[in-house]
Amino acid sequence: MNPEGKVKPDRRRSLPSVDKLINQINDLCEDLPVWARAQGARQALSEARERMAGKEGGGEQGQSSSLAARGAALAAELARAHPGRVINATGIVLHTNLGRAPMAPGAARAVEAAARGYTDLELELASGERGQRTAAVVEKLRLLSGAADALAVNNNAAAVWLVLSTLAAGREVIVSRGELVEIGGSFRVPEILRSAGVRQVEVGTTNRTHPRDYEAAIGPDTGVLLKVHRSNFSQSGFVREVSLPELAAIGRAHGLPVVEDLGSGTLVDLTARGLPQEAYAPARLQQGADVVCFSGDKLVGGPQAGLILVANAELAAAMRAHPLARALRLDKLALAALDWTLAAHLEGRAERDVPVLRQLLEPEEALERRARDLAARIAAAIPAAEVSAGPDRTFAGGGSLPGFELATWVVRVRPSGGASRCASALRRADPPVLARVRDDALVLDPRTLEPEDEALVVAALEACLD
């Protein structure tokens, strides 16, 4: 009430009706779907009511013109295809927020072919009988790795869960305290272990674990010895971990399977090209692991998948027989992309045709040439901008290759309005451009740009710096 005792009118009654606001939005964006315009109007009105009910009041944002503009913006966002294409100029090859590894054009064509019609997903054409949907990718994984058998499920967390639930449900899994990692999206190894129905037994300390720690913890209820790769951080200083060959020897001595969650692994030996030795998944089997799990959409460069290499075919058969194996299976689109990607590896063309490998392995001299060319194009298009090219460092990203840096070359642009404001404008471009900001400079790394992307980057910069 006011001082005279009169009830203050509710300002929310001044808001237009939903139908009236929809009509105003129609004038601004009639090309958007009707459902998006209607929902945009409802959301804009809901926001206005909340503002008017709060301390800040309605202000100009309660006016019909402002509401219509807000509703149109919400409608456009609702109608936008998701996920939509973006241009990655960050230099981070496996950018989790951007979908990690870009799919190879050939893999994309395989997906389209599988999506357009019927497929022989679970049919053996020769006999006409029902077949096994992953048989083709399993055979390719076997040929690439030397594994006795293999499985492919819908992601690596599912792979680890399936392995542990199959081999150690109701029993103990021994793991080093220094390997109880958390990765992006709050995925934690201890939570996966609990959900798999196993009892976690921690050994060692955060920084030092010895073979004797595993030996002392083994008992009649031990089901698995687990090794987890620290996929998004590294340890240095006064540290000690039990190597895979050491752990494998302990497992053999006690008749226990050794499972490694590699997280991110390659199917091509790239140690001579500078990648860490432990990234090569087939070598982990050769060093004694009974089961190795890793992602298909990171360093392999395929679709989201969890790949399981198994040294013993009986273990693989037990995993396939698990009651929930069906819930974790890949669909025909992911299988088509994975099959194409594995074939590229077998044919020796993965380093050329699989984008993630091509980008990771691009020579520094080629990146320097591309950075200088891009800087010259930007400087010519935007004479007022301060533009330079120079060396830099970047990372693989995506929880892969912790501590492993890549030498690269970048373009630095210092816009007069500030780098952060320009980066925000680039994210609203069509298509959006993602760049890094450092020391009030916009940093563009050609490592993750396709040649056809560069003209789009220059155009987006022109638009945001006008």
C-alpha cells in the first residue's frame, strides 16, 4: 500500500496478451516456425513478469517493443538447429564443448548412406539369417590391435561400466588413489565403480603407489586390478605409479584380470611423431592388460563410442552376454561412421583422411605459413586492426594427452573495442567463430581451421570490427 492506504496497481497487468505479443513478433521474424514464435512470446512475458515482481521493476524491458524484440530473439534461438556448425579457431583439436573430433567427410557420407534407407545392420546377406551388428567393426578392431576379441559400445564410461560389472560385480576392484580421477561433466571413477556394483579398494597414496600396495590388498573377494589413465592432468615431483607391466605381472601371479581405462587412445603408433607412448592402445595389450577401454571419438577420430580390446575371447563373450549390454549398443549411424574410420586406419590413410590425426600431426612450418597468410588477409580486409602472426603452444584437449603441448602458430588481432567484446560478436556470427582471448588479443589458430573456413573467419571479423 502507498501512504494514503491505497492499493498500488499491479504493473504486470500492463503487459500485452500472448496473442498480441505473438502478432508483434510475427512482424519481426515471420520466417521462423509458428511454434517457436509462440514459445518465444510466452518466455518473454514470463521473464517480464518475474522482473516486475522483483525489486528491479520492469523498466523499458516491459514495453511492447522491447518484449517483441526479446521474444523474437528467444524464438530464433529455439528454432536454431542444434547442434549447429561452428568454426573452431581455438587450435584445441579435441574441444569437448565443440563436439571433440570432427568427423571425416568419408565417415559423414557413410552416415548419410546408412540414414537414407534400410541397411544390413543385423543381417548376414549370404545366409539370410540374423547377424551380429558390431561384427564388422569388431573384426577391424581385432586386425588393428591384435586383440583376441573386441566390443564397441556407446561411450567409454559405458565401456568401463560394462567391463567391471561383468568381471567383478559384487566383488572388489583394486585401484590406486592417484588414479581416482574426475573428468569433464563430473564423471568420477568411484561413481562408475559403485554403479557397476563393485566394491572399490583404494591402495597407495595420492602421489605414490607401489606394487606391494596391490599385493597387500588382494584377497579372496578381489575381482579385478584396475589401472586408470590420468587423462586430464599429470603428476610430477615425488611420485610413483605402478606401471602396466608391473600390474600385469601381479595379476598373472594371482589369476586376476587387469583392466586399463585408457580414456583416450590411438590405433596408430605415433610415438615417433611425438605422442606419448601410453596413448597407443594395442601396445597396452602387449604389455599385459587383459582389457583396454578407450574412446572412439577422441584420438581415433570417429563417432562417440567406447572401444574395448580384450586379450581373452571368453571375457568378451561374458561382456556380450551381460543383461544390459543391449542398452549400451551403438546405433546404425554411429556404426557406419566407426566402420569407415577403422577402415581408414587399416588402409593406412588415417593420418591424411581423419581430421583429428591430420590436425594433431600438421607440421609447424605448415602452420606458420597458414598463420602468416591468414594474418595478411585479415590485415588487408581490416586496415585499422593490429594484426600479427607468431609462434604459440596449444593442447590436444578433450581429456587427452595431459601435459603434452603442441607447437603451433597463431594470428593475434587486437581490436579497438576489446578482444572479449569481439570474441562475443564472433560467437553470434553465422556460422559462429570460436577463438581464444589472451592478453586482450583475439588469438586465432589455423591448426583447427579447414581451408574453406578462413574466408568465413575474415568475413566474421570484418562484420564485428566495422
